[in-house]
Amino acid sequence: MIHWHNNGFFRLAELYDGVQLEHNDDYFLALMNLNTPLRQALLRHDQQLRDELLWQLLTVEGTPENSLTNIDKFMPGTTWQEDLLTATHEGLIPKERLLDACLDALARDFAAYRAGWFSRMYTALTPTAAESAQRQGALVNLLGSSVGATVTLAVKQLLAVHRAGLLDTDRFIHGCAPALLTTKANALAVLKILESACATGGDGPVTELALTALGHTHPQVQVAAAQLLVRCNAAETLHQHAQSLSPVARQELEEAGLLTNTEEETAQHTAGLEESYPVPASPAQPVTPFSQQDAYARTLHAMQEAVQGLESELLFHWLMSENRDTSVLKPLTRQAEERIREHRAGHQIAYLILSALEPENSAVQEYEQHLAHEKTPVNQRIREIGERLRQNAHTPCWPPPQTPTGG
């Protein structure tokens, strides 16, 4: 017996024989497998496919065996990518909507192999700088993706937007930190963009980002980050972190005159300062609250790096604020669940993300048992915040709990 979805003829049965099928994930997995001639014909003549079904299909990740990536790679004939490009060139489907659909899919935290199709589709559409500028909020959010190819796509597009003079610098500054610790090429491109936004003093947000890049493993990135610190009038800050540089980077900076002291001279200089007068406290840094624009990137970074201190407090405050919209964090749910179940770094923040988005998720309930068993002041506070997030998932309006103090 021929299965109902073989070769995609089920769609013809829907159109012409009155067959009614549920449009669930299985349906769209079958739709992916339309044979090439039928796919091309339906893209031309099936308006419901173009107006509705196609866009639902592009929200489905697929399976290890059945995905847009595998179909385009292994099935004979033209690919989905080629047929969609043809459809956009002929005006059958809007290029703008397809660009948006690709970025939306990349934000869903699909597996890297299957996410790659959407990166390649976006690139194949050859968006102009103006078109990517209209989507720079989504692109900045993708700088925090766990998929390297997605980060690379976002960096390249934002660099083009920057070169066209269309970049929202503040939004970029607030969301670019995760990309500074990815590949060398990505980090250097981000630092290049930051050069034009360099603060006039040494205590601005660009300085903080340059310090982040100083922790990159590649000497070339360390050198570029150090040069940015000097441009931001933060040479003293560079001296304070010189010991963390690789020998290759330190030598290059000394030869360029950006680091004037050797390790021994720096130590003697510091010792002399301690004998003469107390070292002044570091200048106060500006506090930047979370916003809808940067919440995704900063929350992802906080979870992946298991951040503590001020940044985590700002995240807690935003999660419990009255006007926040946690739907921007939905692409993080799968990664958050994995971190909770595997008890990986950032599991506490992952628990809060799921508490706000999927309070009935079994991973939340399991982690609640862990918090109840491991009774520490930190766990007590995380549990309290999580309970409030779950209770007020749809109507949050409460003051944040106070940080417990000793004594």
C-alpha cells in the first residue's frame, strides 16, 4: 500500500479530492518531501502553500533523517533553496518574508546541522545592507547563538550594515559580547565595528567589551582588543590586565609601544605605588538595565557563562519586572532544559528562564526538588524567584525579592 505522504501527492488529494488532513509536524515533514516537479508546480499554482503552509513549514526543525538540510543534500533534482530563490525572483513569494522566516528559524536554537540550511538560505537571498538593517535587532540577538555558523552570519550582515552607516550602535553594543569569544574572524569583525563607537573615556561600555575580547585565546584578537582599549583612553586598564595576555600578544604590543613595561617592571611599578599611597578604587561603571532589545543576547550570555554579581541581579530584576516580555527568550527554552537536566553551567539561570516560559515543564519541577534538597542562601533565593515567575507567568507585577544579607 502506498503511504499517504509518499511523493507529496497528499497535497493534491487535499486540493482536488476533498481529503482533510491535520496540519501537524508530521504533515509538514511530509511536505518537505514533495518531489521536485510537484514542489515546483505547487509553488506556482498553490496559493495556500505560498501564503500559509510554506511559512509553517519553515518553523519545523525536522528530524535527523528528514530535514530541509538533508533533502537539499541528498534528494535528486533542484533543491528547496533553488526553488524558493526562483519563486522570489518571479515575485511568487516575498523576499522580505523569507528573510524574516530564516532569522526566526535561526533564533529557535535548532541543531547546528539543521540550522545551517536557514543561514545558507538567508545568504543566498543576497540581502542588501538596508534589508539587513531593517532586521538588525534579530541579527544582534543571533550574536548570542550557540551555533557558530549562525553567529558568523549575523556578524557578516551587521558588518555590512555598519559599513553602510545604518547600524544601531547602542543596540549592537548591548548585544555583541557573546560574539567576542567565538571565532577569531568574528571577534575581529566585532572589534572593528566597536572602533567607531569607542568611548572618549576609559570607563564606557566599549571598554568593558574590549576587556571581554582580551580574554580571547587568539593573540591577534588580544592585540586588537588592546588597541581598542588604548583608543578608548584606557591604557592604564590594559596595563592592569597585561599579565593575562599571551606572550605573542604581549611582545607585539610592547614592540608597538602600547605596553611599555616588562612583567618585572610592571611588578616593581605596582609595588612602588603600594608603598607610596593606596591604589585608588576602580571608577564606578555605568549600570545598564536589561531591555527588550538586548534581553535575548544578555540572557543567553548569562546562562552560557553562568554569570554572577551585578549582571545576574539585573537579569533577575528584568525577569520580574512588570513591563518585560519574556517571549523574546523562547528560543532559549530547549537549551535551558538541557542545562537543567544535565546540570551544566548556568543551570540556575536556565531554571528561571523555563520558570517564566514553561512553568509546567518537568525539568522545572525536577530542579525545584534539587533546590529544596540543597538548601543554601543562593538556592533559596533562586527558588523564591522561580516560584514567583511560575505563579505570575502571565501577569507579573511584583517587587523583586531583596538579596539576603548575613548577620
